[in-house]
Amino acid sequence: MMTLGTVGAFGFEAFPQPEVLRLYARAGCEVVQAYRHRDKAIAAKEVVAVCGGLGLRIDSLHAHFGDDLDPSSEDEAARAAAVAYYEREAEYCRQLGGDLVVIHPSPPNAPPGDVEHRYAQLRKSFDEYARLGERTGVRFAFENMPGYHPVGADVRRLVDEIASVGSERVVFLLDVAHAHLTCGIGAAIDMAGRRIAYTHVCDNDGASDMHLLPYRGNLPWDECHEGLRRVGYNGVFLLEVFEKAEDLPGLLTEEWKRKMRVILNNRQP
């Protein structure tokens, strides 16, 4: 059985806390992946207090991302700076009580340059994260990306590169909505198989990354459900949804909760 979780966004006016997280807790979420505004100083203890007050467990951190944070950069100084930045993010994750840090393999719309060189640079970063993970107990999860990222959109290549590291500290995160924008969710699940260590879950229209609640776009959820059941995934089914806060009470209906329970319990639709 999978565990329902949600991203907890902190420092954003559009997602007031604890109000938004309270709605997700009532909808059945048990764990939180923290994500905070990059330009605001938010102490880990503040995030812990909000989540703890709602009975939610923090298991992970979605690390900051941006054009300046590129673990596959061909510029060695930029690549090394990204590794150092995410080392600090790992420390923040530990302060939260989590043990997994989510990282984008490359920024959006970055010049592709020499893609093979980029992958070589990413492998170098993987090796450094693996050693860091051994020291700290943190895992680093790299997610598949939409097609406008020069590295990360090719699910099979990303999974194979992660597997080549041979470390339990560097893992693959399946973003089902990004897969819907690229190769398709069923194909992505088949490519990743039992290497799926974590998930990001939301919906879209197949053309843009909209972060809608499941069943609000056109992602084939029966195909997603059957694929995850087939490969035996029983980890966190994490909602990475950014619907308007005022719309959530009307979206998190009993029927929606029933559909989630079917997926989480790995039952036939």
C-alpha cells in the first residue's frame, strides 16, 4: 500500500500555512515534502512546528532550483557550486527530520550544449552526492523533467545514469506529470521499474506543467495506477499540487478521496 503525501509550500502568499496543509491532512495525507521560498529565511523549526501540529511527518525536502543551480553544467565551477549548495540543503533536510532531498538534473531552458558532456558532469555530481549521502544519511532523488530541460527529460537515460552510480544514496524520483508531457506515464513506469524510489503526482493537459489535482487534467490515471501496481511500488504517492487555496475545499471531495484510496491500496479500478 502506498502512503499519500503532499508538498508543503512555505513562504508563499498563495499557499497560506497551516491552512493548506490542514486541508490535505483531512484528505488523508500523512507525510510532507517541504519546499520553501528561496528568497525568504524560513527556519526549519518553523516548518516542523506547523507540520507537527497537524500530525504530519516530514520525510523530505524539495531543494531549491534555478538557472544558477545546475548539477549537469558544463562549467565545472557552476557544477561544483550546485553540489555545494545542495549539501547545505541536505543539512536543512536533516534539521526537518527528513532523509531525502529532491534535485532537478538541469534547469529549464538552459542551452543544451554538448549533451554527452552534460551527462558526464551529472555523473560526477552523482558520485559526490553518493559520498555525501554516506556521510549524512541523506538520499538524493533526481526527477525526470519536461522536455525543455536539456538533461532529465529522457527517463530511460536518467534511470540508467542513476543506476550506474551503484549507490543507494542516489535514487530516481518519478514525476508522473512530467512523464505525461514526454514519453507517457505507462512507458516511464516501465522504463524505471523497481528503481522508482519516490513520486511526484499531479495532473496537466499534456501540454504544460500545470500542477493540478489528479483527475483535473487528462493524465491516464488508470494507466498510472496499473503501472505502479505492476512494478510493485509501495512508497510515497506525493501530491505536488499548486491549486488555488480557496478552491481546495471544493476539489478534495469524498469521490476524489475514494479514487485516491483505490490507487493507494493497489486495487483494481
